[in-house]
Amino acid sequence: MTLVFGIETSCDETAAAVVEDGSVIRSNVVASQIELHARYGGVYPEVASRAHIEAISVVVDQALSDADVTGEQIDAIAVTRGPGLIGSLLVGVSYAKGLALALDKPLVGINHLEGHVYSLWLTEPERPILFPVLVLVVSGGHTELLLMRDHGVYERLGGTLDDAAGEAFDKVGRMLGLPFPGGPNIEKAAQKGNASAFDFPRAKADDSYDFSFSGLKTAVLRAATVPPANSSRRAGSKDQPFVLRSGISVADVAASFQRALVEALVIKTARAAQEFGVTEILIAGGVSANGALREAMRRETALPVRVPPLELCTDNAAMIAAAGYYRYTMGMRHDIDLDAVATWSLTTAAYEAL
Ligand code: KG4
Ligand code: ZN
């Protein structure tokens, strides 16, 4: 049995977890900063790193005690090295290095997106994943379509050319006056809305596997809000908040936006699945929590679609420990000068270059 301790602090959750053999969660502790950031309508980097510093030792201790293990019983420590907010990443990386040194345990630095991918290995571990698989990673910062032929082997088929899927949800949430984060609140509002009320633009009809959501976002802005009186100031800023058109149904806009975004994701993912002959489609990242996305993907393809349980969709450390298990068993070891990296794409070459 191999026990990996995971630490995740790339954005606005301070998280630690213990995972057995890359597939069984022994503990999974997440301290969310959502309430802290909701007042600002988004994540404030300085506020985030300070909150990580305050939370990390309590979260780490809780993860060990929930798993009923001591630091000595851990085989390796896995930490999110990037991509993410550099100040936030540094807190986790520094803590992990200190722990590795104090306990004399091996350390592995993990790509956050790879962590999201490995959340699928924690989902129904009794039903093994057979390569090749297609993975759609949809989070607040990323939208990536990956062909995975083996553990740690990623071919990037495409991704967003502008906003990430979660970012589009969050921005439209702000336009509609919904609380942060926009994703779950748009999904909730959409349940009472008519998804055909507005005909928002879908994916560009091209044969690439890239996505673009800025046109959709602008279409929602035009349909739902009053143009700013002072055009020199950006709509949605503090001095010039979004003003909804009178009589507009927030539920209808939310439902129509969600449908357009989901269809854009599903059309290209289903096409790629067919082209590359994969065994199943995996969806990961915060936006994979979205019920409409899950439903549409299952409707549009005959292949099995695997999606993590809700608590593993958004950021957590169990997924980092799961990815860490595979990297550790493949021989990865980092030493004490491991650094945090703000930008790092998930391709085999980019992993090996660091
Ligand atoms: O993976 P995650 O926790 O953090 C990043 O790595 O970015 O993803 C957070 C994103 C946010 O943009 C949030 O609005 C979105 O995931 N999200 C959702 C839902 N739950 C979270 N988007 C759509 N529907 C949801 N139910
Ligand atoms: Zn994430």
C-alpha cells in the first residue's frame, strides 16, 4: 500500500488529503475562501495567499487525523506546483517542502490540470479506465481537450482561444447580478428558465478542437444589460455596475447562455471522441459539476462519460495526491529547490521540460 499526502493551494481553496494507491480517498479536507472573495465578486490574489497562510497548518493536521495516519506513515508528498496564482502556490509549495524535509519523505510537484484529470481515477475505481481516453478539463482558468494514451501522456487537441468556460460562467454571473462564483448560481437560476428564449451563438463552425466564448459573452452582455452611459468606463466596473434591461428574465438568459456554452463544449468533444476512437470521455474541473453539461454529453455520445462526484469537481487535494501517486510510481522526485510556476500547460513535453 502506498499513501500519498496531497497539498493544493493554487487558487482559492486550501486543501490537503491522503490517498491510498492513487484511487482510495482516506481523507479530503478543503477550506474554501469563497465567502471571503464573494464580497469582491472574484478572487483577490493578496487576500487569497494570506488566507492560505492562515489555514494551511490546520488543514494539513486535519487531513492526517481524518485519515488516521501519522506523517511517518506517508510514502510521498505531492503538491500543486502550478499553474495558478503565484503567491497562493508558494504557500503550498513552501509548506510541502518543509514537511518533506522534516519527515524525510520524497516530494513530487504536480500540475494542477493533471490533478483535475486524476480526479477521474478516484471516481468509480472499481471500473478501471482503459486508454486511450479523451479528457475535457473545464475550470475557472482552463478549457482543455486532451487525448490521453497512457498515464502522464497528454496530446493537447485544443482549448479555449479566449475565456475559460468557468470564467465565462463567472463573468455572465456578474452581468446578471448573481453571487460569486457564477457557475453554480447560473445553473441554479437556469433551472427556472427557458433555454430557447435567446438564440446565443454556439461554437465557431470550424474543424479545429478550439473553443471561443468571448462572442457568446458579448452577446449575453448586449441582450441582458443596458449599454453604459459613460462609454469611456468599462461596464461592470465599480463606478459603472451592470444594469439589467427592464423586464428581462435572468432565468431565461442564464438557461440560454448555459445551453449555448454546453453545446459548444459537447459538439467538439463528441467529434474528437469519434475521430480518435477512445474508450470513454472524462470530464473534470469545476464546470464538470454542471448538470446540463453532464446530461448533454451523455445524450450526444454513445460512449461512457465519466464525471467526478461534486466534491471532486472543484479544487481539492485528493486529486493532487492521486496524480502524485502515478508520478511517484513512475519515478518522479523533486528536491528542496522545487519552485512554483504560474503558467504551465499540460502536455507531455511541458511536464518533462520542468
Ligand atoms: O476547478 P475549479 O474549482 O478551480 C479552477 O481550477 O479554476 O473551478 C472553478 C470554476 C468556477 O469558474 C465556477 O464558476 C465553476 O468552476 N463552476 C461551475 C459549477 N460549479 C463550479 N460552472 C458551472 N456549473 C457549475 N455547477
Ligand atoms: Zn482547478
